[in-house]
Amino acid sequence: MNQPDPVLKRQLPLIAKIVADETWLEGERRGRPVEPTDCAVRAKVCEVVLRMGQEMREQVLRDMAAEAQSRVGQVEARAPDQKQSVAA
């Protein structure tokens, strides 16, 4: 089965926030509520995501690398405990 891109998976909440913000802004421009599926909202969301997409992806990759490094540090910190129990 196809696994979704882990970076894209982490970006989805941010993209959902962009959709919500642009929906609200378009409603304010028109003076009435609009749907997230409105053509103007979709176009603006595409503009924002295209403009910021690379930056968003790089930030997620940095976050993922930091998390992976943190996990490595945790494993290394536990390793001396395991060595002591083996030696005893």
C-alpha cells in the first residue's frame, strides 16, 4: 500500500489553517460567508502554498531531523544502563 509522504502529512494541518484563513478573508472581502471550495479561496490558497511551499517543506524536514537526532540521543543515553545490567 502507498505510504503518504511524511513531510506532506505534517504539512496538512498548516494547509488546513491556510484554507480556513483564506476562507474567512474572502468572506470579509465580500461581506458574506463563503465556502472553502469557492474558486477565489482555492486560487488564493494555491498562491500561498506555492509561494511558501518550499519554506514549509524545509522547516518540516528540519523538525524531523531534530526529532530523529533527539531519539538517537535517547537511545545512546539508555545504552550505558543496559551495559551495566549486562555486566552485573
